[in-house]
Amino acid sequence: MLFSSYSFILYFFPACFLLSLLFRRFSNFKYHVLLLIAASLVFYAFGNVYYLILILGSIGFNYSMAKVITGHQDRKKLFLWLGVGANIALLTYYKYTNFFVETFNQITDGSVLYNVVLPIGISFYTFQQIMYLVDSYKGKVEQHDFKTYVLYIAFFPQLIAGPIVCHKDFFHQLRDKSLAIDTPKNLAIGLSFFTYGLFKKIVIADQLEAAFINPVFDASMAGSVTFWEAWVGTVAYAFQIYYDFSGYSDMALGLGKCFGIELPQNFNSPYKSKSLREFWRRWHMTLSFFLRDYLYIPLGGNRVAEWRKNFNIVLTMFLAGLWHGAGWGFMIWGFLHGVGIAINHYLAKAGKLNRIPFLNWVFTFAFVCLCWVAFRSESMSSMVEMWVSMFSLIEIIETDSKLYAEFHVLILPVLLAHCVFCPNLFQIFEKDLKYVDRQVLDNCHPLLERFLVWKPTAIWAVTSACAFYASFLLMGTVNSFIYFQF
């Protein structure tokens, strides 16, 4: 069930919220938790009941394994490896079996038929459970019961596509009984976040895909894309994936806020970055934190020789690309980012990184866009065609294009200005978010802060209503979120 669907907005969410409101007013807190667990499982089972059996089995296994790890100190490392290995094996089977079969058929000219359907959200809830097992091994998990753990994994706002939530950021809110807090302001903030995320997804991301991206990448499959088309399609995709995924994260946070739970920030204006290292501190922040704390640092992090540190960086980003999907494009995307970050470290150490901030921003944004080509292309030939066209300098003078109306392109500078100069939602709502990490937020210009900081006023209510109305009108043509496939 999509957040951006009529069934969710008109039926599921209102019914769930009204029941939650009743439970908060007239019921014991533990029954309210059970209500949200039931709602989350119904939400997940909406598409396929088999997925529900899979996630319940995964939850039961990991909770039991964490108990075994904490209860057997003498052999806890063995049980940790068994638990993490089982999660990786499950993820590998569902995400990569089809890729292995296709590759085998290509190499051997075979015709093996085997198809595995990828359960939605398995990458996200598997990473959360690996995080939970590792922290159980380290003794960092606070005491809780089984139903708390089930809600932590299955809480429907973040179940399908994140953010990846650390247990410590979730359990303490339940301990403080945040779910029992019922204030009109929480609802106003939650619905505003949801509405602006919905607007990002439907009015911006989906319209970019139809107007620019699909025509250009389809043309690249046929080998007939020009210099300008390749760049316009690539930059448009950079904005599409940002507004699509950040829109989902905003909607998830808004839904969580409506029920009394604050989910972590997942984006912090990543296209403002002046280096790749900064980009990954701003883009998909919860994944970046996971990769840093649970992969890069255990590999040795910065505590090893320079060549080993660079190897760790490239390996971490390569695995990040592989996590996104079983395909050569994702691997190339991750590898390129790994190499880019390693070079970034070298330049920073040599003192050559911050000499001209504007040029740093230009190179970072251009590099990120070039890498998005590998991420989006459906085949190696399409990827190569796009890159060749983007660097075919002889075609720069060609202005004719059959794939887009030239006045449509004016929207791209507007989106760039929004991403670079305007505050993001966390800055707009900063004063009313209890658990936001204010250390990672940029300082707003005083003029923007004066006019763009959210307040429960009629102006903001009308703005939200207009954004929702525009989104609702276009909702019939909505596509699924990009990160659903991961």
C-alpha cells in the first residue's frame, strides 16, 4: 500500500489514527502498542500475505538470537556470526538469486528458469535487525519486551523504505510513552510533513520522470540521445530521486509524528555539498551512519594504513551499491562513489579541497549526477551511451531536441535553487521537533528563518492545503517510490 494512494489516505490512515486516538484516551498504553503492531502487520500484508509470514519469521528469529547472544557471554561471538550470517543469507537469496541466474545464463548460454520475487522493505528491516544483533553483542540494547521489538521493526511509517531506525532512538520514546502523547500540534506537524512529502513525490518527482527522464533513458537504449538530452535527463533524474526518496522519508516522519513517534532525519539538503564526504553525511543519512558504524569502522576505518583505509572506503561504498540492487550499474555506482570519496580524503589531507568552495560544489554535483547515470540505466549499453553523449563536445552546438519542450527545462534551475538555497523541512520545523539532531542542520539566513519557519498559523494551513490539493489531483497517475525496489 503506497502512502501516496487513495486507499491509504482516505481509508487506512484515518481509520488507524482514529483508533489510535481512542486507545490513547481510553485504553492502557500496552494496548495502544498492540494496536499499532496490528495496523503495521495489516499494512505490510496488504500486498502479499507471504511477505507477512517472512517478516514475522525474521522478527522471531532475530529477537530469539539477541536473547541467546546476551545470555551466553562465553559464545556470544559465535551466535552473533550465526545471526548476522542468517540475515545476510536471507537478503542474498531474495535480492541476488535472479541476478546470479541471469549472469550464469549469459556466461554459459544457458536457459535456467528461476525467479524470486523481492519482498518489499526486506533490505531496510534486515539492516535494522543486524544493527540490533551487533548492539546486543556489545551490550548497548536496553531492556524491553517482545512487543516493543515487533513495533520497532514493523512500525508501518518506516517499514517499507526507511529511514533505518536505531533501537536507541525508538525504544526510549516508547519508554517515555511518546505514543500516549496526544496534542493538536503534533497532528498539525505530522500532517504538514506528510503533505509536503506527498507534494515532493507526486507533483515534482513523478512529473519529472514523465517529462524528462523516461524519454531520455529510453532513447539511450536505442542509442539516439544527444548531448543536451543526456544532461537534461541526468540532472532531472538527480532531482527525481531526491524528491522521491526525501518525500517518502518526510511522509514517514509525518506519520510517525501523528502517532507520537519521531523518526530520524534522512536528508539534509545533500545537493548543497561541497565534497563527496559531505554529500554522504547529508544523503540517506541513516544508511550512511549504518555503513560507517557497522561496516567501515569494523573494517578498520581510519585507524589503519592509508592504502587500507582507501580500500575500506571503496569496499564499503561498493557494498552500498550492491545493497541497492543486484545489477552491474549499482555496483559501478557504488565503486565510483568509493573511489571519489578516497580521492576526497587525499585532497582534504593535502589541503587542496576548500580553496574555491563554488568549484568544489560544481565538481561534487557534476560527479554525483554522472554517477546517477549508472544507478538509473537499465543496461550497460544504455549507461555507456549516456556517458558518451554527455561528453560528445561536438554536439554542444546542437540545440534541437525531439524529447522535451525547451520551456520545460526552466523547471530544473528552479529545483536547483530550491535544493541549494532554501531550508529543508527539518530546518523549517526545527523548533517543534524534539529529537532532531540540531548539530547537523545548516543555519538559515535570518530573512528565510523569519518567513519560512513553521508556525501553527492560517497561512501555513492554507499552504499545506494547497499542496495537498495539487497532490490529490495528480494522485491517479502516481508511481511507486524508487526505493521500494531496494
